[in-house]
Amino acid sequence: MTCISHLICVLPELAARTREQTFPAHSRPHQIRYLELGQLYTPFLEGALIPTRIASAFVALLFCAFLFLQPQVAAQGLFGNISGIVTDSSGAVVPDATVKVTNLDTNVVATVKTNGAGVYSATSLNPGRYRVEGEAKGFKTAVLSQLTLDVNANLRVDLTLTVGQRTETVEVSAANAPLLQTQQSDLGQTVNQRQLEELPTFSNSGRNVYSLLPLAAGVSQQTGCDGCGNYGNLRISGSRPRNDDSVLDGSTITAPVFGGAAVTPSLDAIQEFRIEQNSMSAEYGKAGGAILIAVSKSGSNQFHGSAYEYNRNQHLDARNFFEDPTQRKNPFDYNEFGGSIGGPIFKNKLFFFTDYQGIRSHGSFASSGNLVPDAAFRSGDLGALCTTGFNSSGTCTTASEQIHFPGTTNPVPFNNAANTGQMSAISQKLLAVWPTSATPAAGKIGTDVLNFSSPFNSTLNRVNPRIDYNPSQSDHIFGMFHSQTGRSLDYDLIVGAAGQRFQRSSDYATTVGWTHTFNPALLDDFSFGYMHRIGDRTPYGAGATSPAAFGISGIPGCLSSVPDTSGGTKCGTPGLNVTGFTAISNSGMLYEPASTLQFSDVVTKLVSRHSIKAGGETRRYSIDNYQPNGVVGSFSFSGSETGNGFADFLFGTMNNGSVQVQNAFVSSRAWSYAFFVQDDFKLTPRLTLNLGLRWQYDQSFHEIHHGDAFFNPFTAQWEQFGVNAPDTTFDPSAKEFGPRLGFAWNPRGGFVVRGGYAIMYPSTTGHGRAGDGQPGPNLLATTPFSAGTNWGALPAVTNPSVSAITAPIPVNGDVSFSFWAPRKQTPTYVQLWNLNVEQQLGKDTVAQLGYVGSHGTHLPINYAYNICQQTPASTAQEPNPFNFVGPSTSPYCPLAAAAVIAGGASVYCCLTVNPGYWGLSSSVYHSMQARLEHRFSHDFSLLANLTWSKLIDDSSSDWGGFWSLDVLGQDFYNRRAERSVSAGDVPARLTLAPIVELPFGPGKRWLNHGVAGEALGGWRVSAIYTISAGTPFGITDNSYGFCNGAGVLSDRPNVIGNPLPSGFHQTVQKWFDTSAFDFSGTCPAPGLITLTHRFDVTKAFGNAPRYFSNIRNPGVDNFDFSLQKDFRIPVREGTRLTFSADFFNLPNHPEFAEPNSDPTVGNFGSITRTALDNRVVQLGLHVYF
């Protein structure tokens, strides 16, 4: 073994060493005894029906494959390497043999030599079809053709030379190129070009490779989550959402703010796609366990291309389960069109490829049940509120139905605000854009019900050009550019200029790569990559109006550089919430350019039986965030001032409100560096060891204006980074060593045993808008408005000066929802391991069965906890029932509590300090994963995957109450109580993806000539069938009601019964028995049980788990089907027109979403929407030439 190999053997224990987090002595969380890594869970004690069905189906599938597939021999094969050993007929190695590896599409040849051990290796090869030729003096030339090289594979092709003249050619048996990966210990799934073209796929942003992620084993998606992000909160073999890296043509395209791919090339631009996971090469890092690799198409010596049009519309689609069948369908029209072309500029030397994809979508959706004021209320006459009549002085005889002048007990005569002369001019201008209706709302005074059609439209354009240049046999240079630009427009309650919203995309990625071969045993790969993405979303009404246009003065404009805001002067309609009416809420300002710059260089050296790779990369992350969500203000009128919410609105006197101002970008920057060594060591011809070591150095983000700030709740001081604290949020670690250990043992032909272990460091990329930091109030300032404030005379709005960003920050109410985390932390890391066996069945089929596990350590905790919460004991001492004044101190943060009170605020309202990027969490994942893959032959292919798993953690993401990533946290200091099954735990999942060409027509078994053959020939069917158990259900207050005495963000109840008792029938109206919970410690919606009373301070900490293993959200039972026919076009060979009819959710089963998990609203526990659409039909025409 080399010195590198020896070093790697002793590193796992060192690299896995962890340190206990540092807390103040009085605030140290309970210590958690983590489960041993070797402990394999029995994950399906609950909900065993679906897993049993899936397991039975897959076992039957495997049995049929073993029984009916005939053992035959064939050749198969990637993006990466073709390597092997050259021997003579006696088995002796042949040194100094010449091996030529030829790309059959471009005729580009890579020529290498075998070394003294008879080993050769051709690396950095594009995926495609290849021919391998081996020759040596005194031997005949051995040739193996039509090898298929997949993305990121290391294809082993051993050659046996027989004695004879070099000019004689011997076609080597295809058995020398097995389907098995006998030199790699990693796991993964490749989706090849045929599958990309022929499997049914769609999304509202275009057909793309990421919609095929479920084809891989180990994939978990929350298909029914609330506003799912990043492909359904994608988790792969226990990884966290937004923690995996997306790679396109060798460069990262992961968006640095919230993860996921920043650009999405069209299917016609992609050659192959691979989900790489678990114990992968040390070349890969900065991920929690998976790398999503896409390789774009390149040109060849022949011109090839395509043109297409796909359409979906409401006439073809089925009606959604929850739509009113008596109403017309919502209008909808979706068109996806484009084309591609590639070919030679100079044959064998210079090639090009480019494509274009356009998407145009428009339609409307029905918005019903909206409550708006009727004509009398709009005029200011609220007399109808008094149902018992007025006395002679105009006072209602029922006191509770009388409105008063704001802030007084003086009655408004006859409840008629119009006659007072005090109606707000601002309110009247807002009434001018507030929609009207003539349909009275039953049982609601002064209220009409509005049903309307809300239109939307969007456009998207993508281009993906690529150039490949081979100036010599020793050099390959390529460059690509992927661009997507788009715009969408939608409306809120106001269908007009004051209610329109723009969202834009302007994203691109480019890579330049150069591969140089110094000699047959030494090669260098250099690449440069740059990715840029802009998040661009305006409030409703931006570009058309502003608070000032309605008469609200004192609110600054937005940044002049933000598009669609008329230079920052028209930022949108002010947000409005009037009790009893549908809100005109308005927030969501976002303008966020972000980019990643990447350089990498990898040297590959073949030394005896060692194929050694060594290299490094550097990345620079840049985020410029402008996100004052309340930039146009938010104003609430609840009736606290006059006795009626609408009367409050008419007088302009609010219950509360706020506005946010940000006058500079939060500009965050960070560098990361990595170096690695990987040794693939052929210990014997049948045993390969994969040994590697990766070192990373991830800088903490720094804000260039020094505007990031944490509030330290233990010292009661603001930590202003770059001012009174170091420039960055954390001290980076120089100890991020990630060993990679693996083996691939091929004891006999057609069978391989593989295993591996790895440690990976995902880093803080994707954590949020400021990286691992948080903007302080000198950058992003919130001004609250108290009860009784009239919006015609707002107090001074805090308008932070760009020149005073580094000024000292006072301790007052601004500490509310600030962040803090200790500077010194052990970096987040994930241990991954697998052991699996793979058997080749016949010439085209592989079956794989394996155990796959992972253990995440020092994972960042969900931010939705309160470091300054109360304890159960201190909460119980508060007034009972809780009076919303709350405690006067905090047992964990006494200094901060005193400082906040001295600053004029209260502990309850304002001493909520969230954990920043703080590695307090852990996870453990165990699974059995099985795969059966039949490469296309005998007119069909099949990909089948089964995953049987369990994922446990105490925090499922670094975000809470957002995209269903995790529920809001309860007790920050009791990690054991927070441990449960994960938000992403899917106990069992089976996916089947067949492609079948029907046996009719020319070249087929039946009807292979004549008119009948032409009519019935060329038909093909394909499908993707997925059956999956549901994710666990968790109770969370996503409206941040903050209504218990403990100062915690969650509203967890006490469990007092079985939520799924024997005989209980789950329906969309009642997914579980809500009477099994006691919500006395919180503020539940009417109808939920409170055994004692609301706000019972003795029950503020509920005993319900974070996620229930026995209450599962609806699972998935979905069948997508495609019927296709090829029409030959007699222009040139291979030209064809393909008609396709794709049916998504063909059986039209309602695939239900998660039940409502918020106990503060009335439909808790019911399901009101579907996770997937009812049947969607997509028709397409696609020309290939």
C-alpha cells in the first residue's frame, strides 16, 4: 500500500472525534446518549401494511427476474474512467501494451499504456459509446466495441491478448465488460438518455432531470408538505434537505442561499444524470451524503438534434378532488416548446451543441369565500351592528353592539362613522381598491362574500450552448453556458394594478474545463465554474402604487435598484388585516443576487496497481440580500379601539402594525477550500480498495458592511461582527478531515460484494440569506406601531443610515427574534456506510441488495427555539390563567431580561432569542435498499427500487415551521424530549419504471411489414409507479401564535388518548382523533379539548412528541403512464417523429396532502388539498434527427 493508503487507515477514529458544545453552566442542555451506530432498528412496528405490500411486491419481482431471465452475455458500461488489466492467454500481465479508447460518436481517441502490473486507465471520458482496443508486440489486437459509459462510473474492461500478428483483430467476448461496478464502493443511480427521453416527466417549470429523482433507492420526499422546497424537501439516505450538492458538467450549481440547483437545463440538453450517494470518492464533498450529477450533451461527428412541443390544458386534465364539480374548470394552458442541434464544426476536432426551451403558461384559479365589506359598511354606516335598535340619542340599546370613538367610551351616534367627519382618508382610498360583491354573507353583518377568478401567467426561456475542442490527442477543452430567464405575474385579493405581483428569474451557470494528458500514466483536469442566481419577488402592487399613494406618510421607499418598483418609489400596497374580513396581506419583498465561483484541479497518476487522484478546489460564495418583508407596512384592526374591527379601520386607528426598512444589501461573502487524495488500489485482480482522504476548510460568512449581529442572551450584549466582535460569525475549523474507505470484491464472474465508509462535511452553504450570520437592526430595522396609533399620523419610522451600520446597538425590543450561537463549534459532519451485494442476471440485468446507514453529528438545530424560554417550574409560577404580560425575568437569561425591561420592553414580547447555526442536533438512519435494473434489450427495460428505512433525529432541519422542514421547537434545553422519528422518515418506498416497445411493426416479431405493420408498429409504453408510506405527522403553530406562558414557539398538547383508536376511520375531514389531545396549555381553536382552561401555565410544555410515528401523513400510490409512437421520416437515417400522450396519476386517485397541523385554526386535523394533481394529461410531438 502507498503511504497515503496507510495514512487513511488510521484516520476514521481521529476524524470522527467530537467535542461537547460549550454552554453556560446554567443553560447546558440535557446530555443525549446517542444510539450505537451498529444498532439496526425494526422500523415498521407501526403502519406495517404498506411496507409489507411493498416488500412482497419487490420480492415477487426479484423472483420473477431470477426465474425467467435467460443467462446470456453482453457488453455494457461512464463519465469518468475505463480501466482494466491486460493479460495474455496464460493469465500473465502484459506490460507496455497500448490501449486505445475511442468515442464512437466523435472519433476522439484516448491512448494509454499498461504499466508493469498490466494495468491501464483512461480517465475524464464523456459519457457515451466507446470502443476499446488492446495491442502489444507479438499479440493479436483485441477489440471490444459498443461499450456504454455512464455518468461517474469506473468501468472495468479487462483484455486478454492471444499470440499472433498485431494486424490480426480478435473481437473480445462481451463477458469481459460486465454490468457490475467491480471497482467502486459508492452507491448511486444513473438515469440514461433513453430513460430521460421516454419516461413520463413534467413540472410547471419544464420537463427536467430533477423530476426523476424518485428513481433512485434511498430517496425520501415529503410529497404533501406545505409549500415544499427543493424537490419536496429531498432527503437521500438520511441526508437533510438543502444539504446535498448539485453538479452540472463538473461545477457546482447549488444555490448558496437555500440550496437546490440554481439552474435547471432542459431534458434535451442532458446526456445523463446520476444520483451519487454514500461512500463516494474523496473528490466529492460539501454535501450531507449525496451529489446530484448532470452532464450536458456534446456534439459529435454527425449532426443530431430535436424539436418539440408539449401541451397541457384544463380540457385534458381531471378536476381536482376538492374543486366544486358544479363550477367550470379553472382555465389553464401550458406550452413547452424548443429544440436542439449539435454536430461538428471540424470533424474529430471541434464540436458544438446548443438548445432552447420556452415555456408559456397562463390561466386562473378560483378564489372563493372571501369576505369583503358591503356597501353600507363602505359608506361608513355600521348601524346594522345594532340588532336591538338605538335610543333617541343614537346609542344602541345593547352595549356590546355599540361602537365608540377611538380610545374613548364615547358612543358614535347610530354607529354611523360617516356622520362624524373623522373617517380616515387613507381608509377611503383603500376602500377604492378593495374588491366589492353583491352577495351577502350568511349570518355576517355588513359582509358580502366574494368569489372570483384570479389570473396568472408566466414565461421561461432556457438556452444551453456547449463547445468541445480536441486540439490534440493529449488535450480536450470544453465550455458550456446554461441560462434561464423568466417572469411570472399573479394577484392577491385585488385583481388590478394594486394587487399584482412580479417574480423574475435571471440565472446562469458556466463551466470551462481542460483535460491534458502528459503521458499514458499522468493526466490533469482543470475546471473553472461560475454560477449566478437572482431571487426576485415584489410585494403585491409594486410598480403601481405605494403607501404614500394612499396617504400614509413617513414610510421610506425601497432600494432604487430593485426591479419593478419604479426606482424604489412604488413598492406596493400596504398590508391590511381587518377582523372579520379577508386580509389583504402583503409581504415578501426579495431581491437577492447570489453567486458561486469555483476553481478545481485534479491530477490522475497510474502507479503499478494504484490509480491515484489528487487535487483541490476553491469556492467563493457571494450573497447580496435585500429582504425587508414589511417594507410597505402591515396594519391590523381588531376592534380594540372602537369595539369593532371595521370601525377601527374606518377611523384609521390600529390595534398594531409594523414596517421594515433596509437601506443596504446584506452582503455576505465566504471562501472554502478543499484538498483530497484518492487511491483506487487493485489489491488483487478481484479486489479493489477505494482509499481516500479529503480536507476542507470552510470560512464563516462575513458581511462586508459589518452589519451582521447576534444578541448574546447570556451577557445581554450585541455582538456586532467586525465591530466589537471578530469579523465572522464563527471560528472556522481546520480539522475537517473526511476519510473514505471502501472495497469492491469480485469473487466470481457476475457477483460483487461492496462496502464503504465515509465522513462528509456539508458546511453552512444553504443555511439562509446571510450564510451563517444574521443582519442586525442597523441593517434591517423594524418599527412597531402600538394600539391606538392612527395611520394618518405614524410615529417616526426607524430609517437606518448606511453610514451608521457599525453604530452601537441599544438593548431594547429590537432583540426580539434575534439570533445567537457560540463562536467555537465542532463542524457538522455526517458518517456514511454501506454493505451490499450485486448479482448479474443474464447479460443485461443486475440485482442489488444492501444495508445503507448514516449518522449526522453536530447538525444545526432548528432555529425555531427560544434560548431565553422559561422552565416548567418558572412557568407554573406565572399568573394563572396566563395574562400575556408574562414573567419579569428568564431563568436562562437573567441579564438579558433585566436589560430588555430597562430598555422599555417586556420579557414576554421581546426576549425571544433564536439559536443561529448551532450544531446541537444529531440523526441516525438505517435502511435496506434493493435495486433491480434491466438495461434495454428484448424490447424492454426496467428499473425497480425498494427502500425500507427509519430516520430518527431531534431536529429535522435548520429551519422550522417553513416548508414543513420541521415543526417549531419546544424545549431547547431538553434534546431527549425532542427526539423522535424525523420529518423525512418514510418507512417504505417502491418505484418501478419500465419501458416496453410493443412487438409489432418492422423489425419486430409480429406484423413486421405492410400497412398493418406501419400502423401498429413503433408503439411504446413507459411508466413510473411509486408506492410510498407517509411521512410522520407533527403538530406545529405555523402562524407563530406564541400563546403559552413558557415563551416557547410551539403549541404542543398533552396526549390523553390514542389518536388512532381501534376502529377509527381516517377521512379527509378527520385524519385522526383530535380528542386525544389536551390543549389546555396553549390557545387552541374552538372545538379542541382544554381539560382545565386555555393558557394553563402548568401545561405549557406538552408531552406530545415532535413527530408521531403512529400518525402518518397520507402516503403515495401514484401511477404515471406514457403511450408513444414513432413515425419514421424518410429524410435521413434515424430521423423520427414521436407522438406521446402522458398521463400523470392515470387512475385519478386523489393523492392527499398533509392534514392541517396548526391547532390555532379551525380545521386542525383535516385535509383540504391534494399533494399531487389529479390526472394530468400532456400531449407532445418530438422530432429527433
